[in-house]
Amino acid sequence: MRYNGVFIILGLFVSLVPQLSAPGLAQTPMDQLHGDQNYSYSGLHSGNQIRANFYNDGLVGRRYVNTTDIGGEWPINSGHRYINQQIVFVGAEVKDENGEIKHIVSEGNGCTAGNSNNADSGDSGPNGEWYSFAPLPGFANDSPPPDKSDKPRIAMSHWPWSWPATWPDKFEDKVDPGWPGSWNGYFGKNVLNADQESYYVMDDYNNREFAFYPDSTNLNRRGLGLRVTVRGFQWSNVLVEDILFLLYDVKNIGTTDHDKMNFGIMSGPIIGDRIVNGGDGGDDGGEYNLAEALGYHLDQDNIGAGGWSPVGFLGLAFLESPGNPYDGIDNDGDGSQGPGPVIDESMFQARKVNVGDPIVLINYTTFERTVTTMPEQGVDIAFQKRVVHIPAGQELSEVENNLFDDNLNGIIDENNGSQFGEGASAIKRFLYVGHKYINYFTGEGKDNPLIDEKRDDGIDNDHNWNPLTDDVGLDGVLGTGDPGENDGKPSSGRGTDLPGEPHIDKTDIHESDMIGLTAFNIYTPWTLYPLSDDENLWNGIKPGFLNAFGQFGDTDILLGSGYFPLKAKQIERFSVGVIFGLDKEELFRNKYYAQKTYDENYNFAKAPYLPTLTAIPGDKKVTLIWDDIAEKSWDPITGYDFEGYRIYRSTDPGFYDMTPITDQFGSVSYRKPVAQFDLKNGIKGSAPVPVRGIHFWLGDDTGLRHFWVDTTVQNGQVYYYAVTSYDRGSDSLGIAPTECSKYISIASDGTVEMGKNVARVRPEAPSAGYVPSQLDSLRLLVRPEGLGTATGKVAFTIVDPNSLKEGHKYRVFFEDTLLNKTISNATQLTWMTKSFTLVDVTSGDTLLRRCVQLGHGEDQPVTDGFQLKFYGDSVLVVDPANSGWNRPEIQPYSFAPYRSSKEPTIPEAADYLIEFGEVGMDTSETYVRLSKELPAIPVNFKVYKVYPSDTGEVKVESKFAFREVDGTDGVFSSSRSKTGAIKVDEIIILNDEKVAGFQFSLDKAGYDTLKTDPQPGDWVMIRLRKPFMRHDIFEFVAKKAKIDEALAKAQLDRIKVVPNPYIVANSWEPQNPYSSGRGPRELHFIHLPAKCTIRIFNLRGYL
């Protein structure tokens, strides 16, 4: 395809609330709609490694009136263009009003529209009106939000703002007519299976070129009476990331049965082109492979414009084509393992049919066969509104491509093919040699259900409908209560605009006898087949026309799939895979995965949801924050199998400068992430199931994170970040891990569209006078009565300074609980922290409620720009480093939870001070220890609970019981007998309800005869490390970053221009689009005041 100058890409993108589409059209029934060129909109597929413009009249590629169109680029953001235009067209042989045979073709427009004098424009009238496919209104939002797009766009699944208010083809749904506010998905209502899905409808209502009227009930409808629904799909899954799936459903909405139709694609490439400063369209070649139903383009010297290499291959594969269920041939070869004879060239020999010889007669209305013998008078056969007479005794030869059984064997056009050259050097090619067929004379092959199968017969031909999983009703969604749901039988969507249940007719791609690729026509110049020349296009894709012989030049290609019948109200489907590969081998591997994916009805293991990423630039750092939505993902095959996050960083929007990970064939399949965080669940290391020889790295059991700070960045450099979620796959099911997409599309004018898990950010030095954000006075609130006991610390990290709320006061509250422990047959209840709650006191909002992540290594949610961390013990425990006697000469002590009680004990969260003096300074409490009562007696010590207060610490007298073991004098003491037996008294610390908590005594195990018992004036302080409890409240105030004007003036001498433009280039400068020269330059001013004016003067002092 010719190259037409340099184009600049502009991305225009877009709100999440669908609005009313075209006032008055919102609830217009389908039968009242028809194509209208005024609703011609474009879309952009960019959900994997392919980025391509497309239009809702059958074009994939660029339209010259829109100078920002790129056509088709691969890989995305590389600037390498391969597709100029790919246009769908459908033709039929008809008899017009004058009784003349005509070949009418309805086509999309190419790079030009409405000008038949241009070879890449479809048919048009004298005033530029389209005589071609045109889009139906009502299938897109005609008034998108201005902040999303300045013009309407084709409805796409990831652009909710592009959806119409209701869908004209869904008013048959009695439960939810029109599906308002929902995505009109191929897989069902609001089923977002693909990373990107597009949808539009077009028809040939206005194709007035010929005197032919396909619909006797509406003489205004012209063309062939066709309506085509079109869907595009992209997945970022590594196996199909180089494929754009295009699905076309062609419906005959007229009243005329078409017996001879052909489906074609005109592919005009620019293999080796560059979007900016391009060229290299003059050495393109093409080849085909019938077994793969694949035609493809390639570059002769493997060098693109400006010298880039390697140049990839671009393929177009018929993954499904319109079927021919009437010719008696297994067109798609899927019945090869079933019964039936095989076509060979001996069948093409002429045979003389005499009176009495067996013949097969075909009813060309029903295509029923009758086996009989040749009568003396010959036979008359009704065919296409005429009668064909075949006399007895005539030598009969099959005539290719006439849809008629010329040799009366019941098989139609079994010898379709082509011949190039003459004599011994002639090359003959046949489409169906080696395929199974039905021998109507013997009946052999009749019991092969995969010969002449259909997708509108209401039959589960291949017996794969599962009543346990597929009985979901006509809308394809479980639980809506629509017709057919849970009725125990397959519900086909035939004859309706609803999908029907899985694995029956519309939703089972195996139930079609696909004819595949039947023509491959490579030609030059590109003007040889104008889109407006119906007869030329028809002849250019005659079945069996296969002319690839190594031609190179400014070539285009026609691909055909025909012939096939299309009766009134019948729908035929075909699917095309637009496939890329670095070389021929990779192209064919990708074709294999495309076909496998399509054959399995796109049933991928579903990647986890995309996290929402926020990137905050700083000074030599970038902070990433993401949510946890991906952790709630559910896979229809493997269930809840989320495993972790990967972080990617690149200075290239395609992430091409990251370390590549290649598969067993040497193709790049993954990139090495800069960081990875996975669930701490014992699942780690390499995944058991490989993808093309690569075992996905599941992580190191690091635990999950929801923010990450990159401190290895360079100020001034633009970075692209992606946070992807991935699952663990299933070893038992043979499913490898699946990772979500990281989508970004950057136009040549700098316009950026990104997935919500991708960010573009540039760190910079702060402005002069910058004072960073802070959380001020984070403190534990204590009261005079001693509440507020926690010894742990609450820390914070300011993650997003811009989200801090100036002057807002926050408080952290805790919830506690009693943990039940049984030790030595004694039940001990001890306090532990259960959860925390974060409240914005200023606004009254509860930001985090009863969160249980309390370990300092656990990841907390980021709220209002900050993240909390908790450091401390979850239960009460002695702090030995800060406990002890007032002097070292006293015997060592023991302080432990009390364990000699039949009732549960409850330690109190406090520090404990025991002061010693003379007997009578306090009196113990009566207490029953096991079954023995300890009396109340005067003692020589006093026990205090110690709490923090605003002025220091406060002492509160504590109740206690006293068990005298060493004497009966009320003195806390110990002794050692001559036999070595050690006696120590015990202090049992009680709470106000006289429930025991701790026991204090001198330590038998550490008893030292050189040390003494405590004497009057001595004391011991027992410090505890205490968990966060309900009486603990932490408070702090947020202060946003600000500019200190005085400081800014003092820092003016720090202003710099980087880099020195007269010395070096810099890595942050944009990619040079030219083959030589310096390219664009980019300068940065750093440490400027927040508000200032920059004036640049030349050397002569002029501004």
C-alpha cells in the first residue's frame, strides 16, 4: 500500500457515565434502524501489543481525513506501522430487475470515504453519499463527556462513557429490555472477558448502485440486504498478546435467498513503515497457507524505514469462516477422524452417464439429495430460478465455482481450484483434495456429524453442552431468570439477537462447516482493485485463486472465503485473527494459539482485576500506591487464586528497556519486574506449569504491600510504572499463572491513555522554599486518672503529600479482648489487641474501621495520604530491661502470671511498684488460694499500679493477698535451711474485684546467700510491655507541604538549567524520530519558586 506522508497521532480519551445516544434513538427497534454515514465513528484497539485504529463501517486502519490516525502499529508504542487499511467486503451473484446477472459487492470504506474516484474509497453517489456499508445509529454514545473525548467513539468495553444509554439489539430481553447501563458483551451482559472488546453494527441499506431490491417488504433497502455485527477482542495474555480478534456476524435481513456469496478482505499494508518520518512500503511480499487458513505479509529485506530491524510478519487468519453446510464436503476438515471417503483428483475426471446409471439429484431449495438412476429423457433440475436440463448419455464434468453438481454425484464444486501456467510447468491447486465427503451412492459419510454441520439448527452437533454449567438461558448469564434457564436442555440463540447458552449454535464455534481461506490474490499496483469496482473485486477472490509466487513491491492482498449460501434471515459468522510475529515461525506459533483460543471460545483463565495505581513524584523518588481490588478477584475456572503484585518501571512507554524474559523459541514473553510482592502462603518459587518453556516466578512469600517507594530514579526523567496483579494458576488443571495487562498508549502529540494500573510520572527537585508535609504531635493521650497505658508506638509514613488534609485532627482507637490460656491446669486470661479504628475528628469520618493488621510488618491501607504502622507487643509481657530493685544487693525476684487459682486470672495492664517498710504500712486482702483461705494480715510492704499521666506518672494503690511461707510475722522474706530448702513468701496482686493477676516472690532458682531480703526503704519496679487497649487513644494533626517565601528567597541561588544544552544530550529527551541529526531537545529548570516568570534572552540581550 502506498505511503502518504507523515502523520501525527492524537489520543482523545474519556467519563464513566454512559449518556443518551442520539436523542430519539435510545429505544428505536432494530427493524427501524439502518446505516447512516453521519454516525461514522472511530475506535482504538490497544489492549495488547497491537495498537490499531478502526471504523464502524468495516475498516481497520487509518482514514486520511483524521491526521492523528496511526493505522496499525506493532509492538504498541514502538512507532512501527504495518497496517494502512484492512477492509471487509461481502459479495453475491444476483439477478437484477432487468433479469441480468450482477455481482454486487458491499464494502467498507478504506483510507478515503465517499469518493469513488479514489481506489481506497467504497462506492459513492454523485454527492458523496455512501453506497457502501454504513454504521447503524444507537450503538454508541453520540454525546460523550468533553473531558473524555471531543467526538463520539465506537463503543468499547473499557470506555463506559462510549456506551449508549440502551442497546437497540437488546430490547428482546424481557427481563432487562435494552440492557441500560450495561456492556453489550459477546459473552453476556456485563461480562468483561476480554481486556478490550469493541462492538458496532453496520448494513448496506444505502448501496443503490444496482437495480436490485433484496427486501420485498422494504424497497428502500438496497445492497444485498445485509446487516453485520462486528466485535473486536484483545487479551494481554502472553499467548495471544500479538493478536487482534475480529468477529463478524453477517445476517441476511432481506427476503431474498442468496445462493452464491463470497466474503473478502482487502489488506493494504506498509510493512516496515514508521509512524513518524516513515516509508519503506515498496518491498512488501505475501504468502499463504491453506491448511492454516492464513495469508500474510512480509518485508523483503527485513529492514524498515530508517534502518530498524527485524521487521515482523503480519498475518490474517480465518479462524472461522462462513460455513457451507450444503455441498456434501467437510470444508473445515474437522471430521477427518470420522467416517466417510476422501476427495482425490480422480473424482474430477469426466464420466459418461447413460440411461440407468446411478445419479444424485439435489433440491437446491432444501439441498436434500435423492439417489436415483438416469432416465431415458434425461433430468431437469431447478437451479437459481432456472431449469437445467442434463440429457442421458452425456459426458459430465464438474465445473468449478458454479454451485451446481454438474456430474450428478451429489457433491458441489469439489474441484474448486486454480491453474497458473501452461503445459508441464502449470501449477494446479485444489481446495478440497484430502477432505472427507459424503458418498450419497453408498451412504458412506452420512453418519459423520461434522460434515455439513450448522450453527442455526438448534442441535448440539459436537455434544459438548453441559447441563451442570451451561444451562443459563438465552442471555448467557446465570441467575437472571430469563427464558431457557435451568430447563435442562440446550437453549439456542438462533433467530434472536441474544447469544443463547454456551456450547450451542451461536456460542459454539465448532458447529460450522467452515470453508476457510479459498482465495489469496497478491497484486500491484494497489489501484488494480478499486473498492468501488464490484465486478473486479468479485473476480479477485474467486475460490481457488491462489497466486503467491514470491512477488515483492508495493503489494496489496485480497483474501476470500467463498462461496457460501445465505438464506433470508440466516446468519453466518466468520472470525479473523490479525496476527503478528517477528518471523515466520513465530507467526505460525501465534496462529496456533489464536486458533486454539478461538476454538475454546476464548475461555482463558481470567487474570485478577487491575489494581488502581497512583504515582507521586518526589525529589529523587517516586511513591506508588495501589488498592486491593485485585485480591477479591474470582476466576471462573480456578476460583479465588490471587497470588501477588509485580511492579514494572521503564523510561519507554512500551516497557521495552526492561530486562526481557524469552521463551524456548527466543521470543520475548515477559519483562523482569523491579519489585514483586506475594501472599505469605507457602506458595512461592517457579510455577509448576510453564508457558512456552517459561515457569512464571510466583514470588518469595514476602507478604503483600500496597505502596512502594522507588529511590533509584533520576530527577527530570519521565518514568512509566505498572503494577500488575497475577494469580497462581492450577497445577492440577494444567493452568499457568495469569497476569493482568499493563496498557499504555501514547500518541505522537503526547496525548496519553493508560490503564488504571499504569502511571506516567517525572520526579523533580522541589521548589525553592519547600517545606515538606508532616503529621504533627503524634502522641498517646493520657488522663489524670491514669488511662492510656500502651507502651507500643504508632508511627506513620507520608505516602501522598498532596492528599493530606491541612489541620485535620485524627485519632486512633483500639479494641481489645481477653485471650484464654491454660497453663498447668490453671486458666489465665490476658489482654491482647483485637483491632484499631482511625477517625478524622475534624470531619467526623471513620476512615478505617476495626482493622486487624497490627503487626509492624503488615501493610496498612493508605488513607488521606498517610499510612500507619504499629510497633509493640500484642499481649502483656514483662520488660526486664526496665525493671528491677532499687539496689543490686537484694535477692533476685520472680514476677509471673498467677497460676494457683481455680478461677480464671486476669492480669492488669499497668506497671507495678512495691515499696517496703515496717509491718503495718498496709494490710493484705482475704483470698482463697486453691481450697485454702489466706487471711488478711498487716504487712511490711505496699503495692502500687503505676500509670502514665500528663505530668509524669501516677501511683494507684493495688489490692493484694499475701501467702506467708517463711514465718508468720507479716514480713516479706525468704530463708534457706541447712538441708538447702528455700522458702519464699508470695505477693498475689489483685484487681479491684479481687481477681488475681500476677504473683511476686523472690526467685528460688536464683537464690544467693550473699544477698539480702528487701529492707525498709527498698522498692522494686516491674515494668510491663503493654498492648494497645480500648483506653489507649493516639492523636495527631496533619500539616500539608507549603512554600516558605522567606526560605524561597534565600534559596534563589540554587536555580539551575539542566543539562547544559551546549554540551550534552540527556536521557529524558524524547526519542529521536529522525534517521540522523540531534533530534528534539528538552531543558529543565530546577529549584524554581512555585510562582515565577522565566525570561530567556539571546546572547545579544534580546528577549
